Amino acid sequence: MTGLKESDTKGALDGLRVIDMTRVLAGPFCSMLLADMGAEVIKVETPGKGDDSRGYPPFFKGSSAYFDNLNRNKQSIILDLKKPEAREILKNLLKKSDVLLENFKPGTMEKLGFSYDAVREMNPRIIFASISGFGQYGPYRDRPGYDIIGQAMGGLMSVSGWPDSPPTRTGTAMADIVAGLNACIGILASLRGREQTGIGERIDVSLVDSIVSAMETLIQIYLSEGRVPQRVGNRYEFIAPYDSFKAADGWVVIGVGGEDVWKRFCTVIGREDLIADPDFLTNRDRVQHVVRLEEIVNEWTSQHMAADIISLLMEASVPCSPILDVDQICTDEHIAHARGMIAEIDHPLEGKMNVVSCPIKFTNRKPTLRSAAPLHGQHTEQVLRDLLGMTQEEYARLKEIGAAQ
């Protein structure tokens, strides 16, 4: 496997300091992207176990690979925010930072004394980003939120699966990931806004809102037609044929997204007669008669090996693909190697390990994997010394009373 190498050029977000008070997935995914792009991310963890995901499988030589993947390029400090001395440290760090990212239950930051108004008073330029299940306001504000709740309440589970299957969660945590992306976008937009106004911003991202937005045209079906979309398997409501199809030795996906592509597809499968068939003249017609159409496509694919299907369709520039599983992805010449999506980093305890790399590619100020995920509290003394000018004696006292570790 090949990974991204350290570059002499600094990342696009070099000089940006983020105080990251998030844990598990949505928030750490957001701060991971910021860190990969060069931001200095200081992860604030609680005493004891720290981020819950430090205990999540899978484990690589005793270390949580779940945590290690999401928290590379970050520093870890331990503060017990129940103690006034720790809250004072956080205040001083926020005065020297650009972004505060948190994913506590709404109201928690206020109870700690770090409401947006309070933080803005400390640092008018700060960008205060919150990720929660249902958002910072509204009737459901106080409900706890996890990825599966975001998928359920946002409608994604209602349209995932087959007509005869129960509502289905997607195979990965899409509510968390999309919310993390939205928070990252909001932060970057706010940085641009700050250049113009000189003041920061309050960002409120919810898992449910993020899924509702990602549902896009499926919700538009109801708004336009009054029809509630149902589960249709891998078929797409708006294009046909656009689905997974059974080959003689496995499965392939085929997406025919245009009239010229449709004509080429019909030629490849030896059914030029379909081009003039009134049921299939336009994409709208093909969607309306999708059951008959997919029977025809399956009849052809079932008689050919998957590799042959891909070869024939690719030669005719018809969009298609095998369905890769994870081991194929991790060794694929394009994905893992040429695009560098599987990268090797140094682990502080266990030598080398592989992680999923940054999906955002730059020509000049490239994302880098500069450091592995930190040990719990690995950088507390260093951060307090370098950023706040704390002496070793002052740090020892804080450690003694349990405010910092």
C-alpha cells in the first residue's frame, strides 16, 4: 500500500488553531479533515477514558483503529472542566484559537460557562461550531442523537432496503459523516466571512438536518407529487436502467444516464430494437417501465461473466462497475495506490499502521498525515507550556489537583 508522504509545503489551513471538544465520529471526522488540511487541532479530553471511541473496535495491536483513524494529526490534552482551574485553562486557550468545535448535548456548554456569547466575549473572532442530534433549538433540541437516530428521523432508513425488507440503516454512519462534512463546510465558510467582517460565527449542525438535506430529490418527490417514496433496493427513482444486476458469477452496477448512453447500451447488449420501443424512448419512459426494462437487462447480464460485462460496457463508454468489497478497495491500483486512499502512518506504540487517507486532493498545499492519533493526554504539558507559558511547577500543581493531566 502507498500513503501520502509529508510535503515541504504547508497545508491550506496552516496557522489555524482548532479547540476540538468532540468525541466518537461526527465531530472528530470534521476536525480530522481540518487537521489533514494543515490546521492545528487540540483535542480536549476528559480524565479517565477520554474519547469513548478509544474503546471501540476494531483494535490494532491493542489500540483502537476506530479512534486512530479519526484522530490523526491532532494533539490530546486532558482537562477536568468540573474544576475552575481547568475552565480557566480552556478560556485562555480559546483566546488564542480560531475555532471551537463541540458535539455535546445542547445546553452542556452553557452549563460549563462556555456559551457562544461567553466565548465570543473572550474572543470576538472565534468560530463556534456545534454538532448535535437535532440542533440547538426546536422542540426536539434536548433529545439525544446518534447516527442511527439521524438516519431514522431524517428519512434515510425509510428508503433504504428492498420493498419486502424492514427499514434499513446504511452500511456506514452516514448521518455522522454528512454532519461532519457540513460542519467542516460551515467552518470554512465562516473563515471566509471573518476575513470580510473581522468577527466570528455561530454554526449549528444537526444529524437530522444533514440527512434531510442529503435526501434531496426523494423529499422533492413528496413536495412535488404528494407521493411518499418507498424502498426500491439499489434502483434509482430518477434514471433507468440504474441498478445492480446479477452476472453469471457475481454482481455489477450499470448506470445509463442519458439518451446517447442508452443507445450505446442497447447496441452492446444486442437490443437495438429497444431504441425505438415506445416504452423506452426517453428516460422518463424507461423509469415508468423500469420493471420490464430490468428484466431485459438481467436476462443479458446473467449470461455473461462480470468482468466481461464491465469490459464490453466500458469499451462503449457506458457507466458501470464491479461491486468491490473492502479487501478489494484496500488493494485497488486506483483507489488505494494512485489516489492514496490507504495510507501508512507511524503509531506511537505499535510501529506502522494503515488508515483511510484524506479524500480532498490539492495540487499545491496538499493534505498530509503528519502524525498518528495521540495517546490520551499526550500533549497536555506541551500545549500548556507552549501556548500559555505555564511553568513546570504550575503544571505539576494542576496535575496534583486533577485539573489537567
